[in-house]
Amino acid sequence: MAQRTPESTTDGLRDQFLIAMPSLQDGYFGHTVTYICEHSEEGAMGLVINQPLDLTLEQMLRQLDLEPTANTSRQTIFRGGPVQPEHGFVLHSPGNGWTGTRKLGGGLALTTSRDILEAMARGAGPEHALIALGYAGWGPGQLESEIAENAWLVAPANHAILFTLPSDQRWSAAARLIGIDMNLISQVAGHA
């Protein structure tokens, strides 16, 4: 199966994983996997899916004066990116039409309105959900330039990695989707 490239689809890198190369030593993006929600000539927006915060959904709901059900207590909240870390984003499987929902590729949606959290508190939220505070953003051409400079690998998004795999295994698992063992890649990018 061929890997999609920005030229092979009108959605660009939408519904793809960005996997940080070992040489990317950025304090924020080192060893990250980012799900790309939007990508166009105006830039890109994504959510980092493997940086858990010391915050659970139960704690978040209580901070919002919502009483959680027992099944929400252990779900981890993720640091989605350095942009607008005070804003919440719920990446989820299809469900009821919440107010701030935008359909993405790959059978996923992104919701930014409180009503989805209210539904989750009642146990009526989407079947699968990843909640993140903040997002990662790139300006026009910036992400393409970083990929050309070998900062990132690109792989098709995978729901099992997004929603069920422990966060500390997501980086290596995402790279394996395209046949790459991150343990065998040098920390320093070379040039031929």
C-alpha cells in the first residue's frame, strides 16, 4: 500500500500521523505523534496524541462543575500542542451532532464545544475519544518544509493507536505502520 503524499490527495496531510524523527530534539515535539486534523495551503493544525497530562477526564469534568459517571474516571487528557493550551479539543468517532463538531477524514470528528463534555459526563459521549488541551499549528508551507528537512515521518492514521494503545507506545507503533523501527534510526540526520 502506497503512502499518501501531499500531492496525491486534495486533503494534503489530513488524517495522517506526523511522527517526530529521533533527531528532532525540540523540547515540545521530541518523540511525538501528531494527528493532522487540517492541512491546506494556509497551513496545518493537529493534535499531539502521546503526551499525557497529569489530568484525568474526571478531574476536568469536576473543574467544569460536571458530575462524571464511573466510566470517565480514568481517561487521560493530553497536551495537544503549544497553541491555545487553555482550549479543549475532542478528537472522536462519529456520534451525536454536538454544537462545535467538524467532520475530519478517516471517520473521525473534532469537537470544541462544551456539550460533548456534558454528554461524556452522562456516559452519552462518543464511543472513542481523545481529549487534548491546545493544538499544534503550522503556517503556510512550514510543515512541508519541516518534512523536507527530515524532521517528520508521515504515516496513515490508525484508530487503535489513537484510542487504545498506551501513549508511551504510540511513537514506535506509528512508525511501524510504514515499516520503520525507530530504535534503528540515528539521532543525528545525515546527508548523502
